[in-house]
Amino acid sequence: MTTNISSDKVKYILSKNDVPQTGHVVIDFYADWCGPCKKLSPYFSELSNQYPTITFLKVNTDNAEELAQLYDVQALPTIVFIHNNNVISMIKGFNVDALKKEVEQLSKEN
């Protein structure tokens, strides 16, 4: 089964103003040239559909360097987990199991 990317709940953003100040947020920092980023993308999209109470965002680091610096992104892909505007964890590199585990954990935060 293939994931229909257009039906996911992922929003593409360019600035900090696009990041919700409250609630649960997961941000995928990626680049178009990054192989592991492309490999991670369908899993990220799938999770966005499975967890409707979490906001899933993607940031192309080539187009939003300031935002990547703000979150101290030093590797791609980097996934940042935020609860009420506070970064609670990060995953650097391709790790689907860790991504699923962190999203599940975030969904249980109050």
C-alpha cells in the first residue's frame, strides 16, 4: 500500500511564527537532496493521519535556515518534539522506531 502524500495532515512551514504556541507539535527538518529524509517522509505522513491531535510540520532547511538554526538542527533528518512551545526531545538521523515511539509518547502528554 502506498501513502497518498496529498491526503496527509502535514503542513510545510518557513518561520517560527508558523509553529503553534500550544499543544503537541512534531517538526521534521529535511532537505530535498537528503536520501534518509526522503525515506522517512512516508512514515511521517502516515503518523500525521494516525494522530490528529498532534500538529505535524515539515521544514525544508534549504529554504528556512534561520528556523533550522533556532532549533539547533545539525543533522538531517532531525525531528523535534514540542509540547506547549517547549522542545521535549529530538531525533537526529533516520530512525522510524524512535519516531513512532516519541509520537506515541507525545500523544499521551497533558
